Amino acid sequence: MTSSANHNPVVHIVDPDVNAASGAETAVHQIIEALNEQGCQVIASTHPQEALQTFHGHTEIGCILVNWDLGKKGISTEKYIREVRERNELIPIFIMTEKHRLEEISYELMSLTQGCIWKMEDTPQFIAGRVERALHRYLDGITPPFFKELMQYTREYKYAWHTPGHMGGLAFLKSPTGRLFYHFFGENVFRADLSVSVPELGSLMEHSGVNGEAERQAAKIFNADQTYFVTNGTSTANKIVGCACLKRGDIVLVDRNCHKSLQHAITLTGAIPIYLIPSRNAYGIIGGIHPEEFLLKAIQETVRKCPLIRNKKQKIKLTVITNSTYDGLIYDVVEIKQRLQKVCDNVMFDEAWYAYAHFHPIYHDRFAMCKTHDETKHPNIFATQSTHKLLAAFSQGSMIHVRSGQNKVDPDRFNEAFMMHTSTSPQYVIIASLDVAAKMMEGKAGRALIQESIDEALIFRKKIVQMAHQIKKKDRSWWFSVWQPPFTAKRKMNDQPSSWLLKAKDRWHGYAGLQSDFLMLDPIKVTLLTPGVNLDGSMQASGLPAPIVSKFLMNRGIVDEKTGFYSFLFLFSIGVTQGKSSFLLSSLSLFKKLFDQNVPFAELFPDLAAKYPEKYAHLRMQEFAQTMHQHLKKKDIAKTTLKVFSQIAEPKMPPYEAYEHIVDDKVQELPLQKLLGKTAAVMLVPYPPGIPIVMPGEIITKPVLDYLSAFEDFDRAFPGFETETHGIVPKQEEDGLRYYTQVIIHK
Ligand SMILES: *Cc1c(COP(=O)(O)O)cnc(C)c1O
């Protein structure tokens, strides 16, 4: 049996004769017949241009036979072969020709192929045999090690007495409910769900066998010294790196723009956090950490000011930076490494949303495992990536990549932290998906996939801008704008880094005091802005808050990544197709049309109008948008946000101590009105933008309360459009909704 167990192998034949009158006894038809007899399916194209499209759309093709003589129309065979090779370096290609024309084919071109087939001289059966061998070798070559062995083992189907207890799904079949479940997912999911006691598959904990081989291949593909597969998401990956680098009392320097798993890592280890504060603009878009903050002097100053650190000479053990930021800004990683080499031994980049960076030159030197690395000077570098977020893997499939610097990372010691957080029964289907995700990105194929995402994003960006021009010309009315440099004939929008760098003198980004080129906007992360806020944070007379548009899109099945008050974000990942992005465009246009017609609220949001008739039933859309905008304007939301995020945290106790209060039941739940000056027991993270405004153990200040009460008022005023703040429990009381949170009870 071959790797393509459930499918017939597919051969693509590109030959102008292939559609000639059926039954014609041409050589190519005899070859097709022989291939069919071998069990191969054949897809045929007559023109090379069409053939390229077919190849593009049919990833099941496992071998190509192309006629040397493709006629005068379209591109030549040579060009065709080169284009296929740009996407796929491995697929076997045979040139069909006649011996006397061999001298027309250059040696170099020949080396891109598996050779020639003499279609008049070799027998069809001989040719079919050659094709089939090449095809199976190819399928074998594209199947990564763990997945290969898992398929093999699953097929052999041993009678096993080990866990999981469902025994390849059989247990489910003994119950009607179980049977529904079994048939929904299909046989293979269950048969491939194996236990660690299967020796053929190696061990995730020991990185042995095909499991270890898969990790080593991934390390090569992602340019790491070591790669670790994590089956519980980057949430766990971050805790592993945290536990590998930190112990109680150590100082950790953390991007304030961090995922909550970092706070968990800090709590677990008992480390003392100090923070790097990213800038932000009036839209609430996070602008990255200023390079000055990475200077030894600046960090020493932060240490000096932190009341929790007694030994001010202590070295920083770990620095954590979110790259890219949630809004798609990416750092000059080499500059960060250079600055931090004097500060600390270990730097972790949380690249949960950024696992694709290695595969396209636009991201050159802007990701953790980048080319430029000096292992005699730079710190040890860790990258944690949610493979499942922007590459193709099952949920929870993540990777840790490690690159040693001046202080070598010892894999055995690191593995102690890895095992601490890894289940002794990891899900093999997730591991196989990580193995496959890595293999998919290998070589030119990976580059082509990312190129496609970038191209899609560029088309979308250009279209939004073009529509803005058209609308402006027609009636000067509103449209969405894209948060990006104002492209001109001189500064073109393309897939070069120079198009996307943030320059100090540019105004579009809205950040003051930038260092040019330190940050770059990732073109695949597209932020659209709605009217309402100026770049300086002042609010316009009228506006269209983004949650309204976002809700409309949601009702049409379009879910954005993140909605701010006047912005929303879309990701162009490798799963985005042209159909998907044009549906987004047409939905945005439809929203504008309905909004401009000022349709009743109930027409766009019938469910909300029915649920809250006294609030919404009488409103039309423009009136509703105005009410929401005026509400936000009265709260001066842009400036309230800026204020809370630029304040320096006041820690009363380290996070682990705050957590110990929870365990000891020394916390209480209080409403906002009673929180001033209290110590937070949990992290408070409003969405948007998803960045903690208070960490456990920090004192709750006036700007924090102003900000939270703006959210509370918003939720009261606009039911159905509620914001979300982790750490806050909203409670419906007689006089409306109230926010509560847990604080420390001091003795
Ligand atoms: C999503 C996310 C994580 C956690 O990743 P999971 O794979 O969901 O566990 C960590 N860091 C950042 C920045 C994230 O956005």
C-alpha cells in the first residue's frame, strides 16, 4: 500500500493531442490507458496556461507528463516546467518527446525533471510503470515521518489492549450516542488515536523515534536548533519556556502587551515581573515597544523603581516580547537581540500569530528564528508559535523553537520544563498535524503559500482604497479606510519590506517619537478604520463605531479577528481564498448602502430589536450610530484609553502572592465603585484591545477605574454590543448592569 491509501494516485498529462478524437490510437492515449490499468487516475490539459491553473488547484496530482512540443500558443514547455518548480520542487515531471529532439533540451532544464519519456519508442506499459514508481516515491517523500508511521500503524490495525479505552473507536459503537459520534468523525480519527505505549511512534516526552524525527525536521524547516511539539497550545508553550528560565524571585521583563498565559507562567514560577510598555495610537492600535526601552539603563531604572525587587543588582532572567503585536506590527529582531545581549540571557518572542514569518523574505530578520544570529554574543532565543492559528494544524497544535546564544540552552534541562506541562497521554492526531504543518512549509512550497496570502491581502487593501476614491468622486460620502501608509506612485504597495516600514516622519500610523524602520506593518494583517476619531485622539462630530459593522458582518457569517471602537482587524492566512475576501468586500459595501439608506435598526438587527424593544425598536441606523458615537465621545474614549495604558503599574505584591490569596480565600468581590486603591487579585483584560490594564497584585488606580467604568456604561447603554473584560464579572442588578472583580482582603 502507498501513502495515498484512500485515493487513486493522480497523473497530470499536458499534451495538445490529448483531446483529439476519442479512441484515436495516438501514443498519448495508449499511455493513459496503461496508467488507468495500473490504477492511476489521469487529469489532462491541452494548453500549458490551463495546465498551470489545473496544477495549482489540484494538489492531489502526483506526477506530470508534459509534451516537449506544446505548440505556438501560450508559454513554452520550458517555462511551464520552471513555473511548476517554483511551487513544488519535488513532484516528478517527465518530458514526453522523441529521441532526435533531445538536443533541444538543455542539461539544466533536464535536471529539473525526472527525465524523458520516448512516447513513440517505449511501450505504454513500460512508461506507466516508470510513472507509477516515481509517483509513489514522491508521495513517500512528501509524507513527514510521524504522520507516515501513524498511517502505517493505523492500517495494520493491531488488536491492542492499551489505552485509549475506546479501542480504535469500537467502544463507541456499543452505544447509540457513541455511534453518532463515531460516524460523524469517521473511522481513522479513532484508529489513529493511540496511546504512548505504541513503541513504533516514539515518545513526545523523550523526543525519540519518529516523534523526535518529526521535531528535528521541523527544527530544520523553521531554522531552529531544537523544536518541541506542544499539544496544549502556546498557552502551555509559554509556561514551558517560563518554567525553564525562571525561579522564585527572579526578574522577568515582560511586554505589557502579553497573553495571559505569561501571567500564569509568572505566577507559577514566583518570578517578579517588570514591564515594557508599548505605545499606542488614538485608535487603540498597539505600536510596539520603543527601542529605547531595551537599553540597559532604561531597564535598570525600571528595576530601581519596582518596590518588589530588593536586590537591585539582580540580573534579568528572561525577556518576553509579543511579535507580532495583535495589530500586526513586527519588530527589527536583530536590533532587539543586540540591545538585550547586555541585559539578559534569554529572550522569548511570543509568535502565536506569526508562525509563517520564516517562509517569506518580506519578514527578513523580523522574527525570532531569523537568519542573523551571533551565538557568541546574542541571548538564547525562544519562539512560541500557535501553529494552529496561522498555519494549518489542529487546535492546540503549537511549537517551541530554540536557538542557543552565548549561554547555551541544555536540551535535557529544558526538557524537564517541557515534561512538567505535557500530558503523559498526548493527542497523536495533534502531533501528526504539527508534523504535516511543518512539511507543508518546506522549501518553495511554503514560500508560495505565504506569497498567496500576501497577494490576497494586497488585492483587498488596494480595492478598499480604490473604492474610497470612487465614493469620494461620486458624492464625497464616507467609506472605510485602511490603516496603512498612503501609497503613491513613488511609494508603491508591494511585497517588499520597504513598503511597510514605519517611518518617524510619517503621520498615518499615529505614533509620536518612533525610530524609523524599527517597526514594520505586516501586510497580511489588515486593520480597517471607521469614521469617528482623528489621529490626535480628538473625536469627530459624527462617527460610525466599529462594533456596529462588526455585528452586521457577524450576522453574515464573517467573523473579524478583533473589533476596537473605531477599527477592526482581518487576517489573511493561508486558508483565505479570493471568494472569501470578495464576500467581505461585498458585505462592507452592502453595509454602507443600508446605512446610507438609513434603514430601521430592526432591519439589520432584528434579534436585538426584539430583545430590547425599548432601546432599539424606534431607531434608524444613522441615529443609532450617532447615539453610540456621542456616548463614546462624551467618555472621550480615545484619551481615556491612552491614559490607562501609559500609566506605570503600582505593584503591591507579586502575582504569585496575589494568587496565594485566592487559594487561601482571602479575596472578595467588589463593584467598580469600591475598587479605588484596592489590590487586584486577578488580571483585568478588556477586549478590545486584549491587553491587561491591571495585573494581579497591582493597585487599582483612578485611570483604571475611569476606563472600566467607560466600558461598564457602554455595556449598560448598548445591550447586545457588550464589550468583554476578562477578570470582570458583569452582574445584572435592579438598576442595570454592574461590573465586579476580585480584590485582595488586606489584614
Ligand atoms: C493565542 C495566543 C496565545 C495562546 O495560544 P494558544 O495556542 O491559543 O494556547 C499566546 N500568545 C498570544 C500572543 C496569543 O495571541
